[in-house]
Amino acid sequence: MTLHDYLLLVGFLWALYAVIPAILTFPVVFWSRRRVRWYPWELLAFVLPFAVWLTLKWQRVDPSLEKGIDNLLESLFVGLGIPCATLMRVAVGQSCGRYGKVLAMVLLLLLCGLAAAVYFFTPDLGGRIGC
């Protein structure tokens, strides 16, 4: 696999991870902008969990987890955590007061934990190449 092919694959996987959740998340953020103070760094939710998952995927942290090409859909599973975290943030809203930033950080860490959990707990979905 050439570097160009690798970058195209990573770009496709990131788009799979980020675009669908962004479409689901945008209306929630837009309609709750008066209720919740959103921070620009919260956009890292579209990068950090994917980076955690991708690092685990390509480093093969657990070699006993032989997975096929269909497991690349795991990035979509991880991405669906973003709208869930957004809804949690809106549900708590202003009731957390000055701890809103702490809540946002905790949710970002939970998304990174979700990425690791999806990698370790998703079984082989099949889809071998060359078999």
C-alpha cells in the first residue's frame, strides 16, 4: 500500500467517522447555543477519538484480535458517540454552572475511552481480502 493509498483510506475513514455525526450534531448545537456555552476546543471530538481508534487499529495493540476489512466500520460506531455526548451536554445544560468546561473535558475523555472500547470489544465482522 503506497502512502497515497494509505492517506486516501484514512481520509475516507475520517469522513465516515465525522460527517454523519456532524450532520446529526449540528442541529442540536445550533438550537442549544443559548442554553449551553460551547467551546471551540470541543471540536476536538471530531479528531481525538478517531486518532485513538486509528492508532490502536494500525499498531495492532492486541494481536489476538484478527479483524477483517469490515471492521473499518468501527470508525462509524465511534463517531456515533459524538451526538450522544452532545445530547448529554445539552441535557445538563446550565445546571452545571461553572463546571461546564469540566463536563466538556470529561465527555471528550469518555469519547476517547469509547474509541478504545470499540476497538477491543468489537468482534471480527469478516470481510477478508484475498481469502
